Amino acid sequence: MSYEQKIQEMQLLEQSLQNVLLQKQAFHMELSETQSALKEISASGDEIFKIIGHLMIKSEKSMVKEELENKEKLLNLRLKTLEKQESGLAGKMEKLRDDVIKERQSAKKK
């Protein structure tokens, strides 16, 4: 792979890494909202309302709690996956950066 190709690959990896970080941030926000909703359900009485579209519908507390717990598990799983992707992309970028630096230094010596 040429020097220019490595630079282009690094730019693509950086864009991918930015996308992963944005997704991760969105999932963190959604997870925080879900955890907050779970706390509110625990502190509330038996009457629970759920917003669906533009409607507020009375729902069973146990069903809503189960839905939120499942959502929390799914979000945590997605976050772990994104963290693995982030780590992999960062590792590839580091290796390419080292290769580019070495090539640049050897080109200067010639």
C-alpha cells in the first residue's frame, strides 16, 4: 500500500470512528433516559401511563418495567459492540499512523 493510500485509509478509518462515537453517544443518552424511566416506575404507584405517538395510554406497571429492562439490556449490548468497534478502528488507525510516520522518516533520510 502506497503512502497516499495509507493516508486515505486513515481518513476513512477516522470517519468510521467518528460515526461509531456518534452512535455511542446516542445510545448513552437513550440508556440514561431508560434508566431514569425505570427509577420513576419504581418510585411510582400502580397507575402507569405510556406515551405512544401522540397518545398517553394507561399501561400495566409490570409490562412497562419489563419493556424498559429489556431495552436497557439491548442498549448495553449495543454499547459493548460499539466499544469493540471503536477499539478495533483505533488500533488500525494507530498501526497505519505508525507506518506512515516510518515511511515519511525513511523518505527524508534518502
